[in-house]
Amino acid sequence: MEINPAVTFKHDRSVMFAKRPKVLITGAGLGGLTLGMLLHKANIPFDIYERATEVKPLGSAMYFNCTTANFFKQCGIYDEFVALGKLVSSIQMCNEDRQVEFSIDFSDHEKQFGANGYIVPRPQLYELLRSQIPKERIHLGKKVLTMDQGGNGVLVRFSDGTEAEGDILVGADGAYSAVRQGLYAKLKKGKKLPASDALPLPFSTVCLVAQTRPLSAEEFPDLALEECQFRNTIGTEKMYAWATLTTSQNTICWGATLFLDEETSKENDAFRTSEWGQEAAQAMCEDVKDFPIISGHGKIFTLQDMIDRTPKELISKVMLEEKVFKTWYHCRTVLIGDACHKFNPQGGVGATNAMHDAIVLANLINGLPLHPIVEDIESAFSAYKNERFEWVNEAFESSKVHRTMIGQSMASKLTRFFTKHIPVWLFKRIQERACSYRPQVAFLPLIEDAGRVKPAPQPSLHVKAPVERKQETNPNTTTITTTATAVDEPVQSTTTVV
């Protein structure tokens, strides 16, 4: 297919075959898989292209609560999700003497917001989402080289010499998105890219993440407890914080975060583009091996005990970039997840926001008219950004607060002091804001929200699919998607995750 930006379709949809737009998704991460799963349920044609030749079960654990519970229920996977997860009712903030200094309590979330929160190992959640998508729709070893778009479609070329054609391109390919880089290069050439979007991704921390092999309660006594033991330890005189989390798989998800100064930033810059890789992981293990952790029943454990019980290939050193881009779409191309907003994971909002992006974007793609032209598509993309942008910025600020809380600066100490002594009424108010955004899928049966705190407005929930019957009876009628408006009072989950 030859892409011609000047071509504009001006067709009569009433006499054309009822064609829904084909969506090309680059990146088979959680955001890309969520979008693919929803498009599959909506009977919208799609394909997912992943640059890796195989998906490795790397990473630690993620926290999901009421902000995704209704969505999981709509998709019929909530029970499986809960079976994979372990209930979290608090996060314990500890010191190097293996003492709990204070806890952040979530025990009333089910009554207040309709669902509890659970810790789920990243590999298990990934496989759950992947199982919902036909295998033939996921293509591995597809590294994006170039992409072109115009009035008559979008064309993606891959490093293996193959090409893919479609109507919409979704960049869900991570913090160093090839789709974003290709899109931005062309916008910059045309002087249409904001200056801030051209700057490199900033980062202030690096993290070691891993998950042990299955252990017994004799090895790690806290595994016998029904609830997840989620512990964050703050270094006394070191630029580190570290955490351990027990899972329902009898594993320990663990991680160590290094806060960078000018010198260590230069040392770690070489690994900027290493996502979930093993580069320098073993060297960082040496740096953190003596850090104390709590295992239960008075056992004296350090991170070395976790390292010894973790397969070496499942230990990764990753960069923790932080940025919200201003440009999320142009023409037929749109970005979701880390490709347009990258959070420090201490806020626990990265994966949740990628899923929220996918929910809203799926609602709006489903609402596109048959044979959508560029104007239709850009209108939907604009509605997507309008609904998500303020929520994303709120989540971004929340993640920065949580990153600050586990640091060593004066601001870090003040943040911990405030959190430890926060009045109950104020903490509840913050939690109400943090858990009010609970989006659902417009084209699946809605879930009655059981929370005492009502969910926040969701404009995309009211977007409807084109009504073909009306088009057949009235050839001059075209279904047009209504542009959504921005959501008021943006908020997001503030729970910490490794």
C-alpha cells in the first residue's frame, strides 16, 4: 500500500461494505494486551506486533484495586485475577532494624470503593491477559523500523522485511517507543512538535526487580500468612530503599531502588535503553546483598537470601524514567501507556494507567463510524486524550510523592513524617480521590458499582457503536462519535509498588 497524506476519503458509507477500522498495535505489554483483548470482544480487527522474539517472565509484582476491578469483572476474568493475587490491606514502612515504623492502611477499600486491592506477580497477570487473545493475533520478532500514515491508511515496516497495513496505529511499545520516535521525528520536521516532547526521558532512580522461586513457610515464615506482607524498608544512611512482597504463588517479589546523584546518574546512563534486561543486575546485587529484610518469626534475613533463591535470569536492572508527553496522537497514530506517560513505579500507577488508556481508547474506537476518515479518527483520539490527560497528570504527581517518600532528602523525611501523622479524616479524603476513577467498557455489560464512594464521571462510557440498521433504512444518515470532554477532578491510585 502506498501512503499518500494528501488522499482524503469522501465516500458514501451507505453503499459501502460495513467495514470497521483495522487496528495495528505495536507492543505486547500490559497496555497492548488489554487493548487487544477489548478489540477482540468488540469484533474489531486488530493485530499485535511485539519486537521481542519471546516473552520472558521478568519483573516483580503489581498492585491492582477497585480502579480496575469492574473492568476485570466485565471481561470475565476477575475470579482468575483474585486467584492469582494476594489480598493487601496495608503497606508497612520499615527501618534497617527490621522494625515497622508505620503502616498505610487499605482495609476498608471494599466497603468504600467496592473492591479490595491485590498484589499479583507481573508474569502471572501477563499470561492471564494473553490467554484472552487468539494466538494468531500476536506476532513476535516484529521490530518497527518505519511507519507512514495518511488519508488512505497506515503502513508499518518491520526489521524482518515484512509490512503491516491498517487504519489505526497504536503505539503501546514502552518508554522508548519506536512509534513515538517515528511520529515525533516527522512532527518535529514539520515544526509541529512541542519543544518539551523532543527532550530525552529524565530519570532519577534505577531499580533491581525480581521474584524468587516458590518457597516454603519454613524458609520464609510470612508466606503462611493469608494477606500479602508488603514491606518497604528505607535505608538509614544509604541512597537506597528496598521492598519485599509475599504472593499467593509462595514466592517473594523483591526489589531495591537506588536514588541517583550526579555521579551515579552518569554511571547508569549506559543502561537507559535497557528495558527489563540483565545488564549490571549482578553488580547491583553485590551492592544490596547485605540489606536487612523482615521474613517473620524472628529469622534474620537479608536480600542475599532472596538473591540466592531467585533464578539469575529473572533478576533485572531497569531504569525508572518519569515524564508525561504532551503529544499523544497525530493523524491515524495514537500512543498509550508508557509510550506517552512514564511513571516512577513507586506510585504503583503505571500498569493501571496503561489499562485505563486501553479502556477509554477501545470505547472510542468502537464508537467510530464505519469506514472512518482521518477527521473521525482524530476526533476520537482527541476525546481519548481529553478524558485521560488530567488523570494521568494526577497519577504522575502521586508517583513523584511516593518516590520522594522513600528517599533520603529532607523532603523525603518530611513526607514520611506527614504520612505517619496524617489525620484520619484527611487520609480518607485522599483515598476517596485516589479511588474514584473506576472506568468501565462501554460495549460490555456494565457492572453495578458497590462502593459507597461513587465513581467519577467517564465520558467515553457513553460512546456508542455505529448503528448499521439505521444506516440501511436511512442511507443519508451517518453515525458520528460525540467528542468527549475532560474529566473533572482528576485523581489516581496512590499505592506503592515495586
